Amino acid sequence: MSQDYSGFSLTRSNQKNNTSINNAADISVIVIYFVVVLGVGIWAMVRTNRATVGGFFLAGRSMVWWPIGASLFASNIGSGHFVGLAGTAAASGLAIGGFEWNALIIVVILGWLFVPIYIKAGVVTMPEYLKKRFGGQRIRIYLSVLSLFLYIFTKISADMFSGAIFINQALGLNIYLAVIILLLITALYTVTGGLAAVIYTDTLQTFIMVVGSFILMGYAFSEVGGYQNFQELYMHAVPAAITNISASCYEPRPDSFHIFRNAITGDLPWPGLVFGLTIQATWYWCTDQVIVQRCLSGKNLSHVKAGCILCGYLKLLPMFLLVFPGMISRILYTNEVACVEPEECERYCGTSVGCTNIAYPKLVVALMPNGLRGLMLSVMLASLMSSLTSIFNSASTLFTMDIYTKIHRSASERELMIAGRVFILVLIAVSIAWIPVVQNAQSGQLFDYIQSITSYLTPPIAAVFMLAIFCKRVNESGAFYGLIIGLAIGLSRMIAEFAYGTGSCVTPSDCPTIICGVHYLYFSIILFVVSCIIILGVSLMTKPIADKHLYRLCWSLRNSTEEREDLELEDWVNNQQDSNQMDLDEPEEEPGLCKKAVMCFCGLEQNRAVELSKEEQAKLQEKLTDTTEVPLWRNIVNANALILLCVAVFCHGFFA
């Protein structure tokens, strides 16, 4: 079977002829797709108010449940999933799908426990919440800087690398050229459209991603003759070239079809999957700017909860749409996808540690008919762009609201909008410069690379947020020292691991067992517990924060109606009104046609914001921090949450 598609091996000349998308059907599908996406972005751009911070960054708090749910899912599923998830599944079976299903439980925690507190606190970014909760600047700055680093090293780099693998395999385009074109289109509608454009284009792309992946799954299963056959064939998918290499390196794992694996010998041990992964997922779903920003744009709390439930149901799909097709790719193209000989792998995909990353792109190029292949490439580009737009929008929010306002305290709203857009361009430049590093990283370990970095750096953040919300005794000193000591422990493991290299089955790493022998999911549990002990210990030894500063910032005081005294004044106050009063006498100069067009395109129109009286401002603030729900809808979303949790338990049990 694998011989039929040998044109896929990376001898460049063959690849150009066999796999390049050069037929009219595929090209026209891709062109139509991008025209539609830009059209939707421009429609959202014209329709929403992008000239204010609330409009550009929070979509004016006007979103209903279905775009929120679709956008949560699309922000989460990047091309890293298409390449990394399917690749890991090809290598070791379906346990990696447990990473997706864990989210079914966490999204309920997000919508029911975390978001109500964030809305009542009236915040735009996560570091801003910590600043209101603890006071002081150091935690907020620490978190903003660490988040931006995490974005660059895990999210942007992994997504761009996996997108590049796909484009390179399907189009034979130079990786740099492909990524630069993609980034330019992506930046175009993030810079111009703000969050509303991102959420509407996400919704369109989620739909296309799901439909395209369903079609490919159908083709893949028909190729292997159904689920029963698939289980048998996978267990016998062994590559032909295996000179004196241990059988455990190339034979499928005996527990390939189990989610829960041995606690000591398993590649994804079950306690790590249940507890360690939950810690990472709490950081990702409940405290990460990209995700929470989607929820804060909801019309009201019922819409946010319904969006979380929709996202939960969508998260059931990757097991069937990505994990199973990844395993089928190993059956159909065993020699390429499951290669173990370093020279063979080098020949097939240009890297010696393994070629499982090409599992999904290989299926698309070899199985899909013309036209549909173009649609699937569009889906891949869509998922890459949707992840990148989400990250660019959220990173620029973090930069403007948490870092820029420190440098320039009296910035006008317009200046902040420009700073946010310029920062997106800087991020893109850094990302392009980072491509060679990612290209030469151990590509055989893409999904593990993302998850392990997350395990080393994020448990202290998850600990701080959980304790900030559920334990009002925790104070600034405790949180700060918990974060700093936790970061030091995490970095020591991460640096050691990268210094020694993670190795592969054929050439294992020589990192000492005491450092690298602990599975990264277990390390995440240990780091979380240590961080919690430090945070609570230091907090109990230092002065508590008075209740008057904590109204509506932690769970026990969430319903208090007293006025909260902020521990610190806002860094940035909108100076627009003062300046409006000052330039009443000055005649306003009409900008030239060219300047007008550019301003309109970037949502920086000069028309003056309607001035609000004190009462109107208070009313607006009340609307933004309102968490009341209609009893009927509250009961409906609660019932649906229970059903979702039952589905999660059933799925884990069925494949356990």
C-alpha cells in the first residue's frame, strides 16, 4: 500500500509533481475560501465598534452563545492539533485523545466558577484581575511577560511549525514564504477587525474545520474497512526497515486502545492524565487570556455558560476527527509514518527522530479527491490562522493594558489602540525570526514539546488563580513568592531537559533519571502542590487583605453589594474627556482623504466618542459587571452542564 504513494517521500522533485495542489478545483476552493473569510472579517469590522478599548478587545460585550462556543473551540484547536495530535496517535494510540476529553469537565468549571468572578470584578485581562485581587505591580507584570513568552515558545512557534509542515507537504512551497503569506493575511484582519472580527471568522472556520475533518475521517475508515478492521490492522502496522532495533520502538503499544495506562510504565500514566493534566487544563481554560477573553465578550452569563457547553461538545470530536485518522495513517503508510531507522526517516520527512508528524497531511494529500483536498488545506490554514489571530489579539491586549500603560500612564484611548496594533506587527517579526529554531526542534516530539513546556511553567499560575478565587486569606506576598519559586523549580527541569535533549526510542537521552525520570504530568502535580504550600505558608505568615478590598473578587464575597475600595488606582484613565474640554475652542482640521481611509480601515476613526454623564457611566459599568440570569435559562444551562459531565464520564469509561 505504501509504495503507491512513494511520491510523498521528501525527494523534492517527486514531491513537486505528485503532491502539489495544481488543479483548478483545489486552487479555486482555496481562493473562494480566503475571499469569504476576508469578507466576514470586513463585515464584522464595519458592524462593531472598534474605536474603543471595550470594542476592540472585548467585542463590546455583545456576543451570543454560539459564536463564543465556536470561537473557544477554534482558538483551542490549532494546526498543532492536526499535526501533533494525529502524529502522537500514530505513534502510541488513542490515549492522547484523553487530553481533549479532559476539557469537557474543565469548561464547566470555567463557566460556573471562574467567569462569574471575572465579570463581577470588571476586568479585561487576567493580570488585571490579579492586580485588583492582590494590589502591587509585580505579579501583574510577571504574568504578562510570562504569558507573552509562553505564546511565542509554545503556541505561535508550534502552530507555525505544524502549519509549515502541512503547506510544505501539500504545496511544495518554501516554508518561509508560506508562513509569511499566512501571517500577512492573518495580521490584516486582526489589526483591522479587533475581537469581533476574530470571533466571527473563528465561527466560520470552526464549521469548515469540522465538516472537512468529518469527510476525511469517512474516507480513512472506508479505506481500512471499518472500526473492527482498524483495531486489528493498527496492532500489525510495523515498518519494513528495522535493523537490530528494540521491538518496543516500532511495534504498536499493547495498550494502544486504552486511555488509562499503567501508572509507572505507561507513556501517559493514568494519575498524570487525571490530575496532572487537569492542572494544566485549569491554567489553559480558566486563567489564559486567549480563552477567558472569549467568555468576557458574552452578552450575559447564561450565554457564556451555553458557549462553554457548546465548546465541551465540540471537544468530543478531535478523538474521532484527528486521533483515529492519525492511527489509520500509520496503517496505510506504515513505512513512512512509523519509520524508526534514522536514515529512513531523514529520507521520508527530513528529520531523524521519526515521521509521525506527517500522518495527517499524508492522509489529506493521498486520500482526498480534487476540490476536497483544497478544502482540507483551507481547513488547515484556517485552524492555523484562527489560533494565530486569537493569540495576536490577546497578546496585544496584554501588552497595551498591562505593560504599555506602565510606560505611558497618560496615554489616550487612541494611542492605546495604535500601540496594540503596532505590537501585533512586532510579534509577527519575532515569530518569523523564530521559524528556523522551530524547524530544527525535535519535530518527532511536537505535541509532547508543547505539553511538557506547559507542565514546567504553568502549575504555579494555576495555583495562584485557584487560591486567589477560593481562599480569601491568600495575599500578595504569598502569591508572588509562590510564582517565583515555582518558576525557578520549573525552569530548572526545563533547562536540564533541553540541555541533555529529549532523545528518541532508538537513541535515548542521557539526562539523569533524578531530573528527567519523572514524567512531565507527574512533575506538574508536584510543582502545583509545592506552589500551593508556599503560597498558603507565606500568606499565613503575613498580614491578610481586609474584606473591603475583596468584595466581588473571591468566591465567598461574590454576592456582596458594598462598594469595593481598590488596593491601587488604575494605571490608565481615559484622558479623552479632558482633552475634549480643552480643544473646544480649536477649529478641527479635516484629515486628508488618504489618512481618512487608513484610519477607517484600522478602526481609528476620529469621530468623537459620545460623552457620558456620571450616571450613564455608572449604568454602563453595571451592565459590564452584571451576572444576573433569567431563571429559566439558568436551569436549562445547568441541566445541560450535568448532561455534558455524564457524557465525559461515559467516554472516559468506554475507552478506559
